[in-house]
Amino acid sequence: MKILGIGNAIVDVICKVEDDFITKNNLTKSTMKLIFDDKEFKELLSNLKIEKTVSGGSVANSIVGLSQLGNEVGFIGKVNDDNLGSKYEDGLKQENVKYFYSKKKEELPTGTCLILVTPDSERTMCTFLGTAGKINENDVSSDAIKQSETILLEGYLWDEGEPKKAFEKAIQSAKKVAMSLSDQFCVDRHKPHFLELVKNKLDITFANEQEIMSLIDAKSFNEVINFSKSLGKIIVLTRGEKGAVAISGDEVVECGIKEGLKIVDLTGAGDLFAAGFLHGHVNNMSLKESLDKGTEMSSKVIQQIGARL
């Protein structure tokens, strides 16, 4: 198996909203807010028209993208043995993803993410993790990790207690580790831990410009480049309209954004970018070719609703 993803197994519920809905509900545009109360989540959802419901989660989206590109892949993520949990598992199987988790009855329901898409195509997320946030080291199959060339993790998964133990077990058993920093919220919440991971545990780090600058308290992007060069690892950064940059030791390559795209929804742009880059990397493409593939995949997904092609 080329790549095993370990992440939050979450069903995405996509809704179009106006900007005032974001303001009225005290949300910060383009970020992710964790909701800890099922009632609050249902209340938010009650005023909205659902455009699409799909199996989601950041790493799962990347893994599906990798499968669509012809790679043998697997996924570990915790769902409940409920209606959404069954739909989630079926969604992965339809995409030829091996699912290394046996669902059972849990106290909490399967996780759900409300994705609010504003007229400017930005997405703001409200996530009720449900049972996804209760993943523990027993849920992580050592055999599945050993079978894979690379594992892909998400910053969203890192949390104190059981999820952190699952995360650490995965890193210890893996041949090669890639991870997305996921979100500014995650970086700010776990800065010392994430910095330690990037410096000492990860082989490949995915981040956007804001996340990496916040992580190292950089004043300029040049600082980020110099920091990345000093690590001798692969750092892959998206910069919005400025395109993307990949750094591997002293090698620095760039890729501009595709022009003339009809952008509909930015959900999954980073997930599919990671899928494209990793596809290149595990199939022995050059750093530049891998970066180009990431940009190509990202460009495709933003021209439709949802995070799956």
C-alpha cells in the first residue's frame, strides 16, 4: 500500500450562506470552529438548506484523491455504528479505499462538519467531532501502518489524551510521515507540539502561508524559506493567489495558480493539493512535478461544490 491516512472520519454537510450568517453566529470566516454540543450544532443546521452531504474529513479527502489517481491507499478513522457511519464507510469503499476500522456502537454519534460557503467561495467550518474525536491507540492498526510506504496525518486529529496517543503510535510505527497543519486554529492551539513535530518527527509538512508563519512567528516569508531549508525535510506551502512553494533542503521550487478558473467552493483545495503532491512524491516524480500535480488537483476541486472530485 502506498499511503495510509489517519484522520477524523467526518460527514460533510455543505450549505451556501450569506456573509451576515457568519457574523450573526459569531463565526470567523475561513476558519474551523469546534462545537462540543450536539444541540448547538443542530440549531445552526436547522436554519439552513443543505446543498450536499458527503463523507469527508481532511485526510480522508486527500486519500480519496490519491485513490482516484490510481494509488493503493487505506484510511483509519473512527465512526459510530449508525446511519452516517455506514454511509461514511460505503463512501470510502466506492472510491477503492481500504477502511481499516471496524465500527461498533459508541456513546457519541458519527462526526459531522457543517461547511458554510459564502458568496466569495470561502468556506467556514463548524465541526462536531462526535466519536471521531475519541480515536485511541487501539483503533490504529500497526499492521496497516507497516503495510504502507507513507502515512498521512492531520493537525485536526492532534488533541490531548487518547487522540494524541493514537497519533504518536502511528508516527513511531511508520516508515515515512506526512502531515497537514490543517488550520490556523490548530496551529495556535498546539504551537509547541506542532513545532516539535515539524522539526523532528515529520518527513513532509503541508501548510498554508498563515499557518507556517504563525508556527515559527515569522515576520516575512523569507524567514519561512530559510527555516524550511535548515530542516532538510520537505515543506510544502500554499500561498493563495501567489501559488505554492515546495522546499527540500536547498531546493526551492514554485508553481503559480491556474488562470481563468471559475471558483465555486474552496472546500478541499488544500486536501486535494496534498493528494496531488503526494501522488508525485510516492511515484518518484521531481519536487516541481509533484508541486504541479498538487496545483492541478486543487484547481479542479475548487470549480465544484464539495471536497471530492
